[in-house]
Amino acid sequence: MEKAPTSRTKKVIGARGRTALGFVTVQQVLIRHATPSDAEAIRAIYNYEVEHETATFDLVPRTLEDQLAWQEAREGAFCVYVAELAGEVVGFGALSPYKERAAYRTSVEDSIYIRRDLGRQGIGRILLSHLLKSAADGGFHAVMARITTLSEGSIALHEALGFQLVGIERQIGRKFNKWLDVAVMQCLLHENP
């Protein structure tokens, strides 16, 4: 179920989800490590995508226990961050192992989810920038992103932050009775200013 903005959020964000300047500023968004107390907010954002969108290929909503386990599996260099606006979690991002085999250990995959009513305001950019810095600080060499080609905004965001398209997986998934293609994108951190 989609979460409506709270009265706290409405104090910061005006009609149509924009601040007085038009976009959320870096100063308004707090990026911090996720804690177990954030699990329900993260789960609500993610489950909306599971049930209504193609941003994730999951088909079954997460339980709170599933969400907590997912967060616990991403500690240390593989981390989960939340974006907070007016004291409320409005998005999250994570770095996860890209592949299980040892030679891939210097590569990670990013995930970014922003509450739909707050999309396209710069929160994703702030969060992805933080993930890229965290990956570089963690000694990783490459950050990969796998994005459904229907998510043009997410593809554009990744391109704007130095990712390049390295391939398209055609009809690799099926959701809502549609075949879906996935764009594979890569950011080599030593090449990213």
C-alpha cells in the first residue's frame, strides 16, 4: 500500500511534492546507515515497487522478518543507507555483492528506491552519490546497476553520475504479463570524478 506524505513531510514539501525552490536540497536530506528501526519504512517503499512497478523483479512482498534479514546481510562494506527528509525515511540505497565468485569481489551492485510521491526531486542523486563515495572508500573498483529499460529516470540518473551502458539483457524477466529488458550499467570508480 502506498504511503501518503505525513504532516511532517508536508511542512517541508509543498504542493506537487516540490520545495519552494523546486527540488529538495542536499541540506534537507540526511543520508545515514539504516538501522533495524528503519526496516518497516524500507519495506513499505520496496513493497510498493514489488506490487505496482517493474523497478524490482520480486513478485512477493517482503515480510518484516525478510526485510530485517536483507539488511543484516548488508553490513560493513555491503551497506544500506536511508534518505531522511524532515525526520522521515523517504528512500534507501544499498551496495550488494555483484556475483558470488571470488574474482568479482572488487565489484558491487547498487540498488536505489525513492518513495514514488517524492521522485525526480534529486533525492536519488544525493543517495546514489553517497553510495558511489562509500564504494570508493570501501576499496571497490566497479559499481554495477541492473535497471529495467522502462525506468528511464533511473537510467538517466546513473548516466549523470558516471555510469555507462554496457549491455541489454533482452526479455530477461516477466512481470505484470510483460517481458522486460534490463539495462546493465557500470561505473568504474577510478574513472569517475
